[in-house]
Amino acid sequence: MNNEHPINIPEPRMERYNPHAIEKKWQTAWEQSGLYRFNEDAPGEKFYALTMFPYPSGNLHIGHWYANVAPDARARWLRMRGYNVLFPMGFDAFGLPAENAAIKNRTNPATWTYANIERMTGQFQAMGTMIDWSRQFATCDPEYYRWNQWFFIEFYKRGLAYKKGGLVNWCPKDQTVLANEQVVNGHCERCGTAVEKRNLSQWYMKITDYADELLDFSDTDMPEKVRLMQTNWIGKSVGAEVTFDTPAGPETVFTTRPDTLMGATFMVLAPEHAKVADLTTDEQRAEVEAYVAAAGRKTDVERQQEGEKTGVFTGSYATHPITGRALPIWVADYVLVTYGTGSIMAVPAHDDRDFAFARKFGLDVVEVIRAEGAEPMAEDAAEPYTGEGVIVNSGEFDGLSGGKASIAGIVEQLEARGIAKAKTTYRLRDWLFARQRYWGTPIPFVHCPEHGAQPVPEDQLPVRLPENVEFTPTGQSPLKLDTEWLKTTCPVCGGPAERDTDTMDTFVDSSWYMYRYLSPDYHEGPFDPAKDPMMPVDLYTGGIEHAILHLLYSRFWIKVMRDMGLTKHSEPFAHLRNQGMILGEDGEKMSKSRGNVVDPDDLVREYGADTVRTYLMFIAPWELGGPWDPQGINGPAKWLSRVWTLFTDDKVTGPAETVSEADLRFAVHSTLKKVTGDFERLSFNTIVASLMELTNTLVKAKRAPVFGTPAWDEALDIFNRLLAPVVPHIAEEIWAARGQDGSVHTAAWPAMDEQAATRDTVTLGVQVSGKVRGQVTISKSATQDEAMAAAKENADVARFIEGKQIVKEIYVPGRIINIVVK
């Protein structure tokens, strides 16, 4: 590989490994030489590696390190493999924490945010990453969020951004609307306050237009768990809408099992359903109104949780469309107004929730699906039958196969009679896009008394956040109180108008940011279209907690960009991989309240960055994570001291070893082969384990005749390069101390000698009567006589067969040697 960054720094050789003496030196040298600046014209196939950017809270915690050091090692490895690697970083800077800090500390969120960014950038650099900081930006930069506003207006023109009234989740503490995805167990994910329901007019993004396409993962390689989470969140259901007559007019319900229509024995409405008031009789009104009020204090998540079902009878009845039977109409909070039509036909014999409800309130249970050969459902059955089978008790449909096989035909018959029609519904709801906060992208609309909501002209973007604003303890947005900012003119008539005082959901900031890294200084659009071939991101890494928030929104956003002609791609990333979580020493999630937080800055001060990097890659399989062991980091620290001594100490001490040239080359090249494969698989803990094992072999080889031979020199050169992605500082120092040119990080990854990495011998355990008594190393092509002779010559084995009668000899080449004696 062409080594274009001459950064050798002459320095007297140190006797002992001192990470603090070398790490800052090399970080400065790398920055001054531009070693990690991405050059689009450099040779090599382009590779875009990206780790999810952090919120600038003020400090990088150990989780940030865990999420970043392993992908950094892989990006370094790819560069040594000859790829031209883009590895950028920025900051997801808008959001409530900055605003809450502003209220608490009486400071502007921008001041707090940019101070945190400066500190965290320094911490990233102390990590020793190959991040190209020339492409850094923060999403609160006006030059960035102007394109959020531009996108919003373009989406509006395409009918994808719209405003409507409806029930929304409201956080009374943060004084803002929350999307369903931002409500966790009925509480605000940010502050933990119980969420309320309010009827407000809000901006939405029509993500539902892309529901079917979002279910297609053929252009992106994501972990199965992420695909499943997104699939379930979108919640596509194929079935039919069936119409029932009620005293308040026809009511249409959605069902995925129209084959069970004859088993419907009651109807249930969501508490928010528009017909509830009209269907409630005077005798039931007080009870129904109290129930509806109580349901309004629950979130959708709480209402869907397992537990005892609650409900109240309206006093009215619906008419079954086939039998004419009167079906009591109930109100229950396990039915959601946002799913289907907000009402259901209840078939208790074949649905768990309906069955529990019917048993609690003494409602009829009518079996209409029976398993092949089964007895009729008992009147006192303890559970419903939810499988497929034969339709029974359903008149003209009796004898048909219940389930997918008959649904289409049944729906066709019901459609011909005007009772039902085929329908597909989704759990996914349009993206609730507006927030009643200050620290976010202002929505670029003005409201005119005559012309209503109008987009801000493009040449007036960005609509900047005013800087000198007043924050109130109530959490009310300062934008509503800033008269100078609020008052403006209508772009249509020039008359007085007011700006929209809502800001965008901060997930817009991360929906398209991966494109901005391609051309962060481009001013003619959100990104330079000439850079589109760099997309999609080749490898995107981050936490699985973003599966149905950031990741789903980003997939939607890029599909719209494609339809706008901005990009040729349908997905933001070609491959996604999730890291696990580093837990506290107690096995719990780290938090200040638990007192189990590990500060990486303290670790760097004590051990150095390379040791911390090593331990975080070694501690557990990267995709799983695990608990922090405060003693565990001592192992990597000792290992790096041994590595240092191996390269820098010419003295040979200790007993002589018998490592041959073939042994040494086998150890080096087989390790190279395994480490290369493990980098492909993102198996970082086994990479470190292999390097440690190779160190042991090299220490032994230093006390053997192979020391000082060409094979020894080759071993050191390859080992130096293998170290570079994992421990970049010590590898660079060793490279320079060995008199090599340029940087080890632009040196080529070693070429493997397949023959050297393959041995003609195999080591097998020797069993005597089924118990392992020793080991022998034999040729892979050894005959049974040769294998047995070698086994019997082994001193440990000989002790157990001496004086015994050998009754059987078993040899399975490459696997087993067993000598049975009596």
C-alpha cells in the first residue's frame, strides 16, 4: 500500500511500556499529518463505515467506548486491506436534555451543547480512533437544520407532511407531545413522568404510505431481531371489514378471521370511539363516562399489557349481519381507537382476550372452529381454541377449512351480500412530528389569518432559533413568548402572520445525517448528489434500542429521498450490526443512582487508551456485551507490557525452547488467517484472544534457535501489523522503533502463506479404556499401526497399559485413539 503520511518521530527507546508517553504524541502526529482524512481520490475501493452518533451530554461513558472502539478497529483493518475508508463522527445535538439544562442552569442550550461537544470530541480523540474530524457537524448547526426545514417543505408538497387534530401522548412535565414510540410503560422515556392523553392539532409525517415497502428488507442486511421488531411494529394484518347495524348507525369492524364471523357474540368499542356517547343508555351513562375518563389516563402500551380485562356495558346492542342476533355492545380499553376501526366483533371461543373478557362478564362463547377429530368445546372450557381446523356451527360455511385456506372465499361471499369487504390494516401510525419545545428544528411554516398555514420561502431558510429567550420552569416553549421572533409576514399576501412555534421531533436529525457526512460543507442542497455512489453505508453499527425509532424513520426518509430523485438508493445502510451493552459490576445497567458507573477517563489515566480498547474488545462477544469486571482489565495491561518487552528488549532470559521455524511460521500464519476471518465476522474478543496466544508463542520462540532468523523477523513484522487495528498507539510506536517508513496504519495487511498456516500433523488425546491419559502428535495420514505405536510410546499412556491385556485398538483418523485393556 502507498504510504503517503511520513510521521516518524525520533525518540529514545523506553525501557518500560508507558502508554501516557506515546498515546498523546501519536494522536497529535496523526492529526497534524491528516492520516485519517478521507480522500475520495485515493486508490482503493470505497468503504463507508459509520457508528451511530452520540448525544452531546458532556461526557463519553463506557458504553460509548464499547460502541466505538470495535468498529474503529475494523475500519482500521479495512484500510490496511486496501479499502479507502470513510469513518466520520458528529453529534445528535437537539433534544430535551439541553433545554432542561438551560432551565436549571439559566444558560442557553447552544452554549451548553457546544461546550459538551468540545469536551466529547477531545474524549473521542483520546480513544485513538481513526475518525475523520474534518467532516464533523452537529445537528443543531443552522447550516444542518436548514435542510431539515427544506425536507419538511418538500415532504409537505408531496402530501407526506400534514396537520390534523387527534388524541396525542402529552408529557405534563416536559410540556410536549410524544410519539407512541417515546412512551415506555406509560411514562415519558426522557423524564419518567406519567403520560396523559390530549386532543391537539399536530404535524404528522405520512410514514404509513411506505408501510409495505418498509416490510421489505431485501436491500439491507439487518439482524433478525431488528427485522422482527420492525415487522411487528408495522403490524400488517390482512382480513376483512364487516358491517353491523347499531342504534347509532352502521358500525364497521376489522377482523383477521372473517371465517369466525358466526362466533361473534358481542361487540367492543374503544373508550375514545366516536359512537360511545350515542350508544350509551341513560342508565349506563355515569358508569361509561367514568370508565372512559379512567381509560384516558392510560397509555396504549398499558392497555395492551396482560392482566385482568376491564370494561363496561353501554346498554345498547348491535345486530349480527347474518343471523340478526342482538349482540351487546361494550366499551373496553383493550381495544384501541388507533387500530382498525376502533371497534371489534368479539369471538371469545377463538381469541384469548375476548375469551377472558367473556368469562369475566358472563358473555356467550360459541365454538365455530374445531380441530380435526376433536370433541366439541365444553361449556366450562378453560381456554379458547386459537388454531385452525374445520368450521362448525356456521350454517352455509360448515365443513370448510377454518383459517387461511377459506378466508378469501368467505370474504368473497360476504362481499357479494354487502356484509363485508377485503381489507388490509397496519399497526403503524403516521409519525407524530411536532414538539412543543425550543431546542429543535423550527417548523418552517407561518400561519396567516387569511391564507392559513404557509411554508416559508426557500430563500428565507433556515428559520433560525432566536438566541436570547426566556425559559420558564413550567417547560412552556420560549418560542411562544418571543414576540419579535413570533411575528412575521405571510409569504402569500404580505400581511401579518405568526410563525409556527412547534419544533420537529429530533429523530428527523438522525434520519438522513449519514448523507451529510459525504459533503458537510455543501450549500446547494442537503448533500452533493455527485457523492451518492458512496451510499448506502456499508456497515452501520449501534444499539438495538433504536430498532423502531431511528432505524425505521431513517429507512422511511431515504425511501422518500429516492422518490424525490435525490438518491438512487432505497436503504440508508447495506449492513447493520448491533453491539451489546456493558453492564455494571453488579450485572445491572449502569446508572449514577446505582453507583455502578465506570468512567473511561479514569481508566485511560490509569492504564492508557490501548489497554481500555483491548479490554472492551476482549470482555465479551461484541454483540452480547456483559458485566464490567474491575480486575479483568489487568490482564490486557500485562499483555501489552509483554508485547512491548517482546519488541524492545533484546535480552533473552529463561529456559531454552524448541520452537522450530515451521512451528513459528505456522503460529504466525494460522493466527493471521483466524484474525482476518474474525474481523470479517466482527468477532473481536476472539481476535484479542488469538493475539494473546501468538504473544505466548513469540515469547517462547525468542528463547529458541529460530530467534534472529528471517522467520523471526517475518513474525515480528506480521505481529506488528496485526496489532495495529486493535492497539493503534503501541503498534505505531513499535513500527517507528523498528525503523519502518510512514505509519503502520497505512501499511498493507499481511499476506498469508496458506502452506505455512496448514500443518500435516494433528494432536490427539489418547484414551485408555475410554479415559484420556495422554496426547500424541502424528501425521494426518498416519496408518492405524503408526498411530498406535506413537500412542504406546507416550510415557503417560504406557503407565496405564503396562501389565494389562490389550483387547481392542480403535483409531478414527483425526479424531480418536482408544486402547481398551483389561
